Amino acid sequence: MLELIGDVLPALSEDALWAVDVNHGGAALLIGLLLGHDQPMVYLTGLAVHRASAAHRGQGKTDTKDAFVHR
């Protein structure tokens, strides 16, 4: 996961904002790593994720839908 974080930052922006929609289980590792490396992070509720997915109706589970980046 540290390698992923290291790859994402230079590829997108040093000002990346990470968002998670799960705050327990396996996501706890990612959250801990992000916080431990002073990365800004927000939690999105299931409702917010559901509403955002409306923009991608009919595409099923895709990277576009699951990893939308807003600049």
C-alpha cells in the first residue's frame, strides 16, 4: 500500500485528497497509512457514494466509477 501511495502522489498531485467509503476492516490499514504519512483524507458516507454513482449509471463496476478524481 505504501508503494501505491508513493505512485499516486507524483502521478496526480502532491495535493491529492484521499476518500474512503469504508472506515473499518481492511480499510483501517489504508486509513492508518494515509494518516501516518500526513495525507489529507475524507470519509464519504454510503449515501454520498450512491448519489455520485448516479453519474455513471449502466457502467456497472468500473474504475471510472470507483476511482473518480475531481480536480
